[in-house]
Amino acid sequence: MTDTVAERAGTPHVLRHAEEVMGTVFSFDVRGGDPDGVRAALDTAVAQLHRVDAVFSTYREDSEVSRLAREELTPEECAPEVREVLALAAEAERVSDGWFSTRYRGTLDPTGIVKGWSAERAARAVAAVPGVCGVSVNGGGDVQMVGAPEPHRAWRVGVADPLRPGGLAAVVSAAGADELAVATSGTAERGAHIVDPRTGRSAVTDLVAVTVVTPRLTWADCWATAAFAMGSRAGLAWLESLPDVEGLLITAGDEVRCTGGLATRLG
């Protein structure tokens, strides 16, 4: 883990922290607030991430999710977080007409929602510290932003171009939004890991990446996964139908398709 503390004249106190957890890195950027209060909240948020990892890991035989999948526990016997996540996942499955699912190759696997939910929860917890004006939490490339880093300046997130390593496909701005999240699903970094719930096998579509922009990272993560599995035409139409959701879809043929309101979020 690493920490960076910075302060410039006329700007809010800055605390940055990176934590290895859930097989990836969660990066925090916190602006404003009492440094001791921010540090305490950040420590609590990081501890919660490790707790979530222990509860939800499908790689640990003793995790509650693994035991639930083996029917050694019921949802009522699990931690409250498990029931919360399963309820959110059920809603995601309903809204996506089954294109998002926690049944991975025939067994329970809620990891498709847990990372985004965890980052969103952590960002909100730290943002609740008195005096904090902005928080950004990046969980393995998916970002939850709350508030603003400085007066008259918004959080901005670069969206990687999956066909041009090192390049950007777009830059998303959180200007005017109290909360904004950006999540990307695709094959560029993890290969064909997204499953088609209808077949239980890797999704075969014309897409290489889907980026979703919406207030909550829990849903951004789910909607990006579901839209990718649908393919570019159905995925774009579905994203257009969702309120407060914008999307950027990139095909293997280097075609870029966007929802109608995405341009208002670029900058």
C-alpha cells in the first residue's frame, strides 16, 4: 500500500492511497476534510474492502459465498452484505432481462457486481467526512467519483482505447454531477472473461469494450457487462433505454457507437 499527502496554497488537503485487494488495486484520491478524520475514514474503508474480499472471494473455500454456493449456508445465515449484494444482483438481472447474472458456469459467482459496489460504498463513506469536497475511488479501472477535487474543477476519467495501447478513446468529465461513475467491460486486459448467461460460455460478440457512465458504480459495472454480452446493436439500444445512463461501445472493427447523451459527459 502507498500513501501520498499533498497540499498547495489555496487548494484542499489531498490524500491519495493505493491498496492491493480483490486481486487488483483500489486507488483513493480524497480532497479536503480534516486530515486525521480523513485518514480514519480511509482506514475503515480499506478494512471493509478486505472484509468484503474475505466474504465474497470465490477462490477461498471458507468464504461465505463459497459456502453459500455449496449450500452449507443460507443467505439468512450470511453477513448482511451478502444479502444486500444478492438483492442488487437480482435487480440487475431483472433490468437486463437476464444478460447480467451471478450464475457463472453453473455456480454462484457475484464478483461481477462486488467490485463496483465495494468501490462505490468506499467512496461514499470517505465523502461523508466533514469538510471533504471530493473523493475518487478507482477499483481496477472502474471509477466512482463524488463531489469535486477543487472549486470550479471537475473529476475527469480517461477511457482507454482497447485497440490502441496507451491511447484514450474518450475523457469523461463529472462536471455538474454530485456523483458519477465510469466502468468498462471488455477483452483487452482479461481476455474473453465475460459470460453469455444463455450458454454459460464466453460471450461472442462484435465488441471489444463497453464503457458505461452513470451515477452509481454498482450499476455502471453491471450494465457494462450486460451490454457487452448483448453485442453492439442490442447493447446500445438497451443502454439508450435506461435513465441517467450513457455508453461508449467499441467494436472489433474499430467502430465507435455512443448513446445520444454521451457528448454532454465528455471533456
